[in-house]
Amino acid sequence: MIIEIKDDGIWYHGSNIKFNVLREGSTITQWKPSAGLFRLRITNNIL
């Protein structure tokens, strides 16, 4: 599988909230299905 990163592409972080700036260390991806996994990780860390 070839993953192409586009600097001007859409980046996802696992939340449905739109941010202009993310906290340092935030996990982001241009592959939308992976962003859903980030959301699960965040939820599990809260519990």
C-alpha cells in the first residue's frame, strides 16, 4: 500500500470538532478511517 501525504490535504484527529490548532503531541492522519481509531483510544483513556 502506498500512502501519499498532501501538505494541503485534509487532516483528521478523531474528533468531529473542527480545530485550527491542535495540542502538541496530537495524533493526526490524512486517512479518515484511522482517525476513528484515535477517537476510540481517547475514549478508553478517559475511562
